[in-house]
Amino acid sequence: MIVAIFHDRKSLVHVSALKGAMEACFGSHGLRTVEQGYLHVPQNGETLDAARLLGHLQQVSGARPALWMVDRELEYPGIGRVFGCSSEHAALLSAAVADPQMLIREALHETGHLLGLDHCRKHCVMKLTSYEEREERPRSLCAECAARLEAGRGR
Ligand SMILES: [Zn+2]
Ligand SMILES: [Zn+2]
């Protein structure tokens, strides 16, 4: 699977780190990334409506899997503040976090969703974590999720 990476103006600085981390974690499972460049955010304000942006990204990228990094806070209607979120083929990531390691972990989690993984209870990048637990998520897949990706590859 090829995932297209989009960014807004300020989040450009994180693109190469993101690309490297995504390929380090998922490359052995067939993931490649392609830098798609700048994508204008069609919303104003400090906080962005994540659901609307996901729809916009999906429209821009069509059925191709894509991840879009924006340098503002994201709020998902009915959920509240999120660092990242995804729909079937599109994922969003907020670069408005203080810690770049946190950004990477979130990116890997959303990439896992793009590859079809659900949440996992093990010590795993696919673990669902609350805001308080966000530091506890590792940057790698557990053996079960890795096996699930391998099983789905031939499809
Ligand atoms: Zn998730
Ligand atoms: Zn797992």
C-alpha cells in the first residue's frame, strides 16, 4: 500500500521524520509513502473540525490512502480534542503537539488504521489510549497485529 502524505505550511518540517518512522514501522509489511506536498486547510480558527477535514482529504485524494498533517488543534464532533483520527482511506494528524515523539506515535497509530488494523489491547502502537496515557503507547506493533497485516497483504 502507498500512503500519500500531505501537509499544511507549518507542518512541513515534520514530513521527513514522519515518512521515515512510517516506513520503519510498516515498510516490512509492504507500506510505502509518497510526499504529496502542501494542501491548503479550508478552515479558520485555532481549532479545526476534524470530521470536515477528513471529508475534504478524502475528496482530494480519492480512494487513495492519504495522511494529512496540520499545524492546528483538531476537534472531532462528539469526541473532543484529538491528536489524530482516520476514516477508511484518510487520516489526519495534528502537529500542534509539543513533543515530536508524540506526533510520530500518533502517525503510526493512524497509519495502522489506514492499513486496516483495529485497536489492540496489547503493548502495541494500535492501543487506544486516553490523553493521559498517550506517552505509554510504543512505536511498534505487537506480534498479533503484525501477523494480521501479513495475512491481509495478499488480498
Ligand atoms: Zn485509533
Ligand atoms: Zn497489537
